[in-house]
Amino acid sequence: MRDPKRIRKVCNKLASAWETTPDLRFGQLVTNVMLEIQKDERIPFYVEDEEMISNIEEYCQNIGYIR
């Protein structure tokens, strides 16, 4: 079984990213992160949680928001 503690970690990172990009709607933020993953010819469905956190951080850095 996967560690349930990972859920809060991912949610907190997503909340932090959204707070730094408040002009985006939630769907826009999530879609933009997914599109970045797909640029590398990866399928977001299979991305592990730790990698998803990294992708969220990378997206925020790429658009000029660092937190």
C-alpha cells in the first residue's frame, strides 16, 4: 500500500503553487502542469507523486514564480 502521508504533501505543494499563481483557475494550473509533462512524451497518468511535486515546482519556476 502506498504511504497515505504523500497525499497531504502533494496537496500542499499544489496549494502553494496555486497561491503563487492566483490569476489562474484551478483547472488551468493543473492542465498546464499536465501539458508540461506531456511535452516530454510522458503520460501524466503514470507520473509518481514525488515526480508530480517536482513538475509542479518546475512549472512555477518556468513561469517566473518561485516559492
